[in-house]
Amino acid sequence: MSATFAIVAVIAVTIINLAIVAASSVFAIHGDGTPGEMSLVLVVGSLWVLAFAARSIFTVTKGARGQAVSTSAKAIPYALMVLVLSQFFIPLFN
């Protein structure tokens, strides 16, 4: 895989991940229609996805192109894992 193709693949996966974050932010709207924590989900989720994208671009420059695309694709599953695990650990500290 060429470096250009790997970067295009990372960008495509990042766009898909950002669309998933935007769609999932709808679930943070309160029942009365107020935005609630929608902006928090958008900001934190977007920063999470962009951090994985930055790491992937750095990996492309190092030569591990397949690993870069894989890293970019793991942003949403890892975010879900962190979210689920945080639900178990947050009550321990309250």
C-alpha cells in the first residue's frame, strides 16, 4: 500500500468516525429537547477521533501503513470500551 493511499484511507475512516460521533451525540439530548450534554459528546468524541487520526498519520510517516489504517479504525471501539469500563470504575470513587 502506498503512503498516499494509506493517508486517503485514514482520512476516509476518520470522516466515518466523526459521522458516528455526530450521530451518537443525538443520544445526549434531554427528553424535553434541550441540547444537554450534546456539545460535550461532540467535543470529547471529536478530539478522541482526531487523536487517533493524528497517531495514524504519524504511523504512516514511519512506514507502517497497514497499522495506521487499523489504528484509525479502532477509535470508536476503544471509545466504547472506555465508556463501558468507566461505568464500573466511577462508582468506586464516589
